[in-house]
Amino acid sequence: MRIKGFFLLVKKHLESYQLENTEVVVDGQNIYYQLYEKSGLPFVLGSECDKFANYVRDYLSVFKESNLKCHFIVKGGHGSEKHLNNHFKLMNRLHGKQYVLGENYGNAIIQPCLAKDVYLQVLEEMGFDYTISHATDVIKDCFDLAQRLSCPVISFNIQYCFSSAPYVPLKQGTALKFEQGIFKRQNFLQHYRISKEKMILFILLTDSHIFKEDYFLHFFKARKIPYAYVGRYKGLLMWLSYRSEAAALQEVFKYISESDRKTFLDNKNELEIKFLKCTNEESLTLLYFTNRNSLKFDIQDPHWFEKGIALKYIAIPYVNLYFWGLIVASRLVEDYDQENSILLSKDVIKYAYDLLHNFNGKNIYIKYREDNESEELSVIYTQSVRKPDYVAQRSVFENGWENIDSRGLFEHFFLETYRSFNFAALESAPVDVRLLLITLVYFKRNKEDDVSCEIYSIILSYILLGVVSEKLSRKLSDSSDNIDIISRPLLVSTTRKDLVITQDCIAAKRTLEKYCSVSNDELIDIFNRTKIHPLFQFKWCLLEINNLNRLCGSPYTSTVYSKTYNGTFVYKILCKIKGENAMQTITDLLSPAPSVLAFTLGIIEMYEKLLYEY
């Protein structure tokens, strides 16, 4: 919905309201929209996951400060092909193939991989309860829940003005702030003396997503309704108040072509269902917050998939994968002369699809455009690993996820793909790095060219964010000047994180933090699509292997992306060590921090053990 300037009128009808110490429903999808863009962080080199997580924490802190019990709802997939296609067309305002460094694109960005998962991980970390809605319309889920709980909805989206739930608008800006007041549809309609049914006509005549903005220009002129936004809306509301719905519709139809009347009536019906008709049946999204016990799985539960989404066993990309056999390809600023970066993880995606569909033999499609103007293309993918040893009617998950990890579904993929995998060796690695190591092995074994420097750079990012920064419990910009940055004697390599000492972490941070930021001029100077491409391939692999791990009952601790990956750091370190003796360069960099170096070498040795010891 887009009713340009309508919020100026809404603000005039906000009622005094103190938003604190109460329950609220939060449109988590709408909150996330443009969040990375608002952060102002670089995106060309990939997510700066640690900095973005800090931004999200600060952004959402207003909910904690107001002592609000928040129920976040986030969109899963698309229930109709129409909505799926619309999403695909609008997914990015920019396309990575056409992106030119140094050009002015305003505030528009290309959403980096991992950003949304960082957002969801921060929600969990901060103790905010959220669920994934598999429904087409997450907005309806939000105001249905708000009605059920008798509490307001919080969002930027003006659609909530037309719902029966009280609505607290958010202010636009880089910081999250509430507007001073609450909007109530009933009072608004009473003020203008129109019915809920006439409200639907108001939307149809003003929403430029239904008809172009000037479509009803002649109608407004003939009725002498001002065309300036606030005046137009007030004039239209007054015009509607003086006639019946049928009479208003008859007059409007004089200005609609015969071919557009069906569009008008179809949208009218959709809006009435959305905003006027109450459903007696509670959705699984509502039950997640109001009666979670009702989401327990039955034997051969016909709703196993929907429950799996609501309970977060099933990752968001799997919703469209399940319903449509579809994954949308990468549109990042990568090398488009090479295979699309998401395709390196296609085997993982296909295995997940087969588990969800009980190995029904169907294909999946990787949907993409060469650029924003080109036709849609699809890569059809049929290959799959052998089905694990289980019997099920619908899916291996049809009875729920209790003890599902004991079936070894996650490990099965790697054992079938590589005939052997030394999972036992992972026991000596910290739990937070095990999925990263598994992903690095998958990445290496599926790449024909040498990616050792890329792998070392990624491991160093984990060392900096997941070890050094964690040990110091401070932001990367903080450091101590009391430590001399001089080379110190080497220690024996180790995978014990507890042997890393604070003094060495300070030295390591001072040595490495210069690689965590990049100016626009420097970015133009160092950026190379061919060099960045394998890093994007790796990130898709990391995401998809984490998604598969969750689907298979989380036998391994999920990767915390904000403690693992900073795209700027990884790329700049790669630029430094590529073409040199990489291991010697790493040793030189970390020689002032011997315990950090020993742990780094231990993780690299663990990776090589997994790679070479079958």
C-alpha cells in the first residue's frame, strides 16, 4: 500500500497515549525493512555483521527502555504466485551487475547476505519473542494478534490505520522513536462520518499500488476535490460521507475503464477480507503467542510444516522452497561472468528440499535475472544425495522435531557427499566454531581453484569477533595504549579458547582493527569483483548449512554471525595476504599476541584435519 502524504493527515488524529509498561505487537518485517540501509554501513563487501548487530541492539533498545512486552512477527514466504512474483520484482532497487562504485544511488543499497539473520539473532539475544508467519499477509497476522491481546500494533506501515487494532506509528529516521500518540480507526471514521465499507473505497481511490497516482485525476477535478495530498484526502472523505457506498461506487465507475473494473473489484474484495472480515479460526502465528501448547505435534501431523515455521525449526528461505521449489539467486555486487554465487550451495538447498518433500524426485529452481531489465531465468537442479534410512508418509519431520537430531540427517548429507567426514575431530573445537569449520570444508571441496587465503581471512574474522572482541567485551574501536605492540615468542597451537589471554587480545585488536573499516576512495581502489566472488559463495554456503543444521534438529550450535563475519575485514585481510606467504603474514600480524596466534593456528590446523583426514 502506498498513499503518498496520508500520514500527514494521520498525525492530526493521533490521540495522547503513554507507550510504556504494556504489551505490544511489533511488525518485525516492517521494522527490518531498510534497517541495514538506515545503519549507514558499507554493503558492497558484504555484511559487517558485528557492527550491524550493534546498530540493531541500539535501534531496538527503545522497547526495553519503555518496558514493553513485545511480540514480533516476521514474514516467511508467499502464499500465492502473484505475491511471489511481486516480491521478486521489488526485492532490490539495485542489481549487483549494474552497480558502479562511486555512482550516487541516494540511500538505495543492495541488501547484503546474512543481514536479516543477524537481525533475528539479535531479537533472540535481547529476549524478544518472535515467530515466522508463513501467511501471505503478515500485516493481517499482526493486527489479528493485536485484537486478540487488546493491545496496539507498532510499525511504520500506514496499513494499520485501516485495521481495527490501535496503531502506534514510528518516526522515520536512523533511530527508532515513537510518534507522540496512538491512532484508532473507529474514532477517525466517526470524525469523518464514514463507514468501514466506505473506507475501502477511500483506499481504492488513493493507493498508487492499485492504480497509478494520477489515474483518478479527472474524478477528483470533476468533484472539485483538491489534488494536494492532505486536501485531497480530506475532500474525498467528506465526499464519501455525503453519499451511500452504492452511490459512491456508481459515480467512481464512470471514471474507470471497462478493463480496469475487474482490477478495482478484485482489490475491493481483497481489502474487505483483510480489513473488515473477522475469521473465527486462529492462525498458527496467533497460537504461537496465545496458546503455544496447541502447537505440539501430532503423529503424522498434517500441519507439521506450518508448525515448524512458527516454532522456528524451518528457516525463512525454506518457505518459498517448500511451496514453490524456488530459491532466488544472489544479486550482490559479484562477478557475473562466473556462476551465480548462491549456486555453490545448491546441493545443500536440494537436500533440504528433499527432506521437506520426502524425496519426491521433483526439481528445484534457482530464479534470477541477469539485471533489472532482463527476463527472468531459472536454473533447474535435480541432483540429490541418497535418501536417509527412514520411513515417513509426508516427511521425516511429520511427527515434529523431538530427537530429530539423533537421526543424523545433517551428518548424512556430508557423509553421502564425501563418503567420509571426520565429525569426531570437531569435539576438540569450541562449539561456536564447529559449523564454520564444516562450512569451510564444504566450501574448499566444492571449489576447483585455491581458496586458502579466503579461508584464512574468514578464520581471522572469527578470531577477531568471536574470541578477541568477546574476551574484551568492548567494541572494536576501543583499545588500550598500555600494551607494547612487539613480537613475542610463539606458543604451541591450541583449540582451547580459555588459553587466550586478555593482554594478547588487546594487542591483536590494535593490530587488526584497521582492517575493519573502509573509505569510499579506498573501496574504489581495492574492489575487484573476481576477488570478492568466492567470499560471497562462502557466505551463501554458511547461511545454507546453518539453515540445514536447524532443519535437522540443530546437532551443532548455530553460527552467531555477528561473532563470526565482518565483510570489510575479511576482504581487506584477503587483499593483504593474497599473493604473499599467507601463513607467514598471519604469523607476523599476530606475533605481538602469541596466545591469539596459537589459537588461530589451532583452528587452521583443525580445518586442515577435517579437510584431509577422512
